[in-house]
Amino acid sequence: MIAVAAAGALGAVARYLVGAAVASRHRAGFPWATLAVNISGCLALGLVVDRAAAPVLGTGLLGGYTTFSASRSRR
């Protein structure tokens, strides 16, 4: 349970970093950062679904990565 929670925290940080990187390269209007995170998360989940580490990687890391809300405000 601790490993899943720690992986979830890492996934949330990864989402913030990826979202910030994508959002800084695109104008506001269309949620490009959300699209990029969700597509990459789905592809990664497809790679780990049959592995022994699926609970930690799939539920923890990728769950935190694809679910954490990382909205940014623009001025």
C-alpha cells in the first residue's frame, strides 16, 4: 500500500511537470496538456497491464499521472 501511495505521488508530480511543459508551448483554449497526459498515460498503462508490478505502476504511478488535477492559471 505504501508503494502504491508513493508511486501515486510521483505520478502526480510527473503530471504537473508534463502539463506545465506542454502548456508553456501552446496557447490557452484547447487543453493540449490534458490531452498529452491522458494519451501518454493510456499508452503506458497498456505496457504495464500484464506485469507483476501492475498494481504499483498502473494504479499508483499512472493513476496519479492521469488523474491528478494540474490546472495552471495564465495571465
